[in-house]
Amino acid sequence: MSVSRDLMTAALEADRQRPVSQGALSLALAGAELIELLRAEAAVLDGDVILPAGVAPAGDALLNQAATAIVRVAPYERLDDWLWRRGRGLAAAYIGQFEAEGELTVEPGRMPFLAGEATLPDTDERQHVHELLASDDVVLTTLAAAAGFHDLVDDDAPGAEGTVLGAVTDAANELAAIQQRHDIEQAAFDNVWRGF
């Protein structure tokens, strides 16, 4: 299984006491895809710039899309820009892929990140994700923490993967700050209208 599929499985299985933000999850999925591309040597990091390298790993449509989305001309693309661009709507794309593969059942009109709304079959892949989380795998737990459904255990991954994990955490924190500002502004606007 790929890092992104592990993360999506973990998100769908997460304790619903901690709601999963699809925006933060999408950013984390974009980071997971990049880590997978780095491991497959389909991309390399030069500081915080993503450079194309070899060909994408075969077999995963969304990972192939990620590989083809890498900017292939100078000045290339910065890591944080990649996360925001590639991450847009990515959680929904993974939900669609899981449904198309028969790996996920969601009742029509329901939200898969609410308790009891999504059903994953009991598979070896699902057990593998449980084992990774139980062993505090640094990549998966850091991405899950950035998405908001797991406690951060250790964010000290080495090299390029550590750079990606740090950028995902920063982007998720930025998104949370944007959402908090929006909520405050909306509450103030609602209060003004209640006064009339």
C-alpha cells in the first residue's frame, strides 16, 4: 500500500471524537503522495523545490496523476505551493477511488468522515495501517496529526521526508488559522445582523 492510501485508510477509521477536516486531510494526502514519489525516485527535493526525476510507480491512478502534476520546467515548484495546488479536493478524489475499487462503502448522501457513515472491508491492508499507527510510524502519525485525527508522536523524520512532513504540518496549521479567522469573522457578522 502507498503512504497516501495508508493515510486515507487511517482517516476513514479514525475516532470520530476528533472530526477529520477534509482540507487538512487533502494537504496531508498531497504530502503523502510526494513522499511516495520521492521514495520511488520519481521526484527529488532541492531544498524546498520539487524537481522531476524518474518515472512514476505503476498501478495507482492518483499517484500517477501526482507524478504528472510535477512541474517539469524551471523554476519548478516550491513544496508549499505543491501541497496547496495538488491538495485541492484530494480527499474527495481518494474517497472516489476507494469507492470505485470496492474498498469503501458510503451510504448515498452521507459524509464518510462521520461516525458509522463509512464501511471499510476487513483486509490485510487495513490491518497493516493499524500496525503502523500502533508502532508510531513517524511518517503516518505525523501526516495523521497534521490532518487532525491523531496525536503527534515524533515529527523527526530524516532528510527529504522530514522536509515534506514539516511543510505539511505548516500548511495544515495555516489552514486552521484561516478557518479560525473565517469563523470569527462570520460570528461577528452574525452578531451584527442579530442587532437589527
